[in-house]
Amino acid sequence: MATKPLPYAGIRVVEFTHMVMGPTCGMVLADLGAEVIKVEPIAGDNTRKLLGSGAGFFPMFNRNKKSIAIDLQSAEGREIALKLVATADIVSENFKPDTMKKLGLDYHALAKLDPRLIYVSHKGFLPGPYDHRTALDEVVQMMGGLAYMTGREGDPLRAGTSVNDIMGGMFGAIGAMAALAAREKTGNGQQVQSALFENNVFLVAQHMMQFAVTGKPAAPMPARISAWAVYDVFTVKNGEQIFLAVVSDTQWAIFCEAFDYADLKADVRLASNNDRVRAREWMMPILRQRMAEKSAAELSAMFERNGLPFAPITRPDQLFGDIHLNQTGGLAPMTLPDGRAVQTALLPLTLDDERPGVRLNPPKLGEHTTELLRELGYDAAHIESLAQKKIVAGENE
């Protein structure tokens, strides 16, 4: 955990977010020192209750935040929200376009009250012909070319994590950072917009550019002609799998020498990387047969010792035991809202050789409601009245 002052300490963010995209933006800013206040409905963010692949959403993307639970459908609840927003540098939201407007919490309404406010909107699409559609990560992966590139021919496949939600939230945070820098110069805030579809297009833009340069559509990754001759997953001894790569002529020479493959090193048909790419049809079966005689551990040791690229095929849950992550502080202890102690992955960066860490555990629903209402000037009797009318809720409600 960072011991030095974090860059966004003193910046207050009020977020009206749910699911992954909006919360990711807040998590990034919170990890970097901002005070992030999560405004939740009385029943709580729905991701608190998700099962299966959604069970990790809330604890992953809501650390380092405070929680206040407010009924925004009530006039008194909206009054609290407006008072809270009046203390903020940044407001972040990821609801449907008209939702915040109906609540009187849209950018134009709030900017009239505070021209210095920075307002970050996370949407499915930037304004245009598609902006009325409901978007999900999988929707934009399918329509934005990513599922096509990930799957096999005729079998589009979504990426194995919420890539657009997470990156879309990150771009929202980058936009907020840019807006803060601009405010230092102009004194004015602005609206920032980030979107799932446009984020996905950015992800596949290299393949769009590939077509622009070559005139040929990119093939899906499983069917592509690799630029490297040896760059694949091998099934080895005892059915284990490992990714092995030999991506230059120098590495090929090292590889052949390390494994005593003098016959392959001397074969003129395999002299250069491009020769080996052209020879993959007959070369790869030979390599697969030879690699299958060794275990994944043996191959890992050989490749590491000789500076060749390799990777074990790892499940996400196995990363908790990763030596590198544990020794470099990439994982940090955290307590879930139900009291269980876990570890979580930190932002993949260092600031002055330190990883920004976990200062606040993912909050219980309304954990900071009373604290924040007192700060806004509400006395104990008023807070109790609001709680009884279910305008607000605390962690014990």
C-alpha cells in the first residue's frame, strides 16, 4: 500500500454507478487517492447480489469507496443528492441517457449550479444513431469485431472478461483526469463521455488498420497466419498444456541448441523465421511430437533458463498463488462486506515504486450514510426521520 500522498487526494467524486463500467472509473480514481462516494439505492447496487460470473463485480470494482444509500425517487432524497454533488469535483454515472435528466442530476442541470463540475457519463454508445440501444459488453463485442477476432471461423466468441466495461471505465477516468487538468487552466469543468462500442472499436482498430494497409480482412486469431513460426499452445506430457514461442532467428538457434535439435538447426528449409512460417504445416507436428515427451515443468525450466518466451496455461483462481504477484505486492488483503478476508489485484502500475493499495474495503450498503449526512449538516433527529421514512439507509437498516 502506498505510503506517500496519492495524486488525487483531496478530489471528491460522487458516483451514481452500477455493474462494471462506471464503478471501474470510480475505482481507478479512488485507488489514486480520490474520495469516492458511491450513491446506492435503498436496496443496494444490484451487483452486490449477483451470482456466477458476476459474483466478483462488486468487491473488485468498489474498493476504496464510501457508500451512501438514498431513495432518489423521493424529493428529499434528490435534495440530499444535490447537496452531496455540491461538494464534488467529479460526478460519474452510467445510467440510460434519460435517467439522470429525470432526476435533475444530468450534466446541464448540475453545471448551472457549479460550472467547475466535471461530469463523466459512461454509455453504450457515444451520441449518434445507436445511442438509444441497450448495450452490454457482449453486445458490442459481437457488433464491434472483437468476438469475430477471438473465436474460430463461424464461431464468434466473447473475450473471457469484461474488457469493454473495464477499459470503458478506465477511459472515463482518463477523461476525468484530462478535465481536471483543463480546469486548472480554465477554471471550468466539462462533460466527459466514454462508451462501450467506441471502446471496442479502439480495441480492434489495429485490425481495421491491417485491412487499410494490406487490403485483406484480418482472420480470426485462431485462424490467423502468425508472424512467428513457433507461437502456440502445446499439449505435453501427462496432457498438460503450455504456450511456447520462438520469435526470432536468434531464438531459433538458442532453442535448437538447448534441446539438441541439430537436425532442425541444419535444415535449410528452416533457416529464417519466414521460412519457418512457410514450413509450419510439416514443422509443427515434429515439434509437437518432441515437446510431448517433456512435462510442462521441464519445458518451463528450459525456456526460462534460455531466455525464451513461455507461459503456463493458468486459471484465474490460480493467480492467487503466483510467486511474482505475491512477492511484488500485486495482491493486497481486503475484507468483503460479509466479513471474509480475501486478496485482490491492484492497479497494474507503480507510483514512485509503490503500488496504490486498498485504503477502504468494499463498503457495506450505506456504511457511510450517517457520516456523510452529518457532514452535509443533517442532525441526528433529521437523519433518524429520513431513515424511518426510508429516504436513506445505513448499514444496519
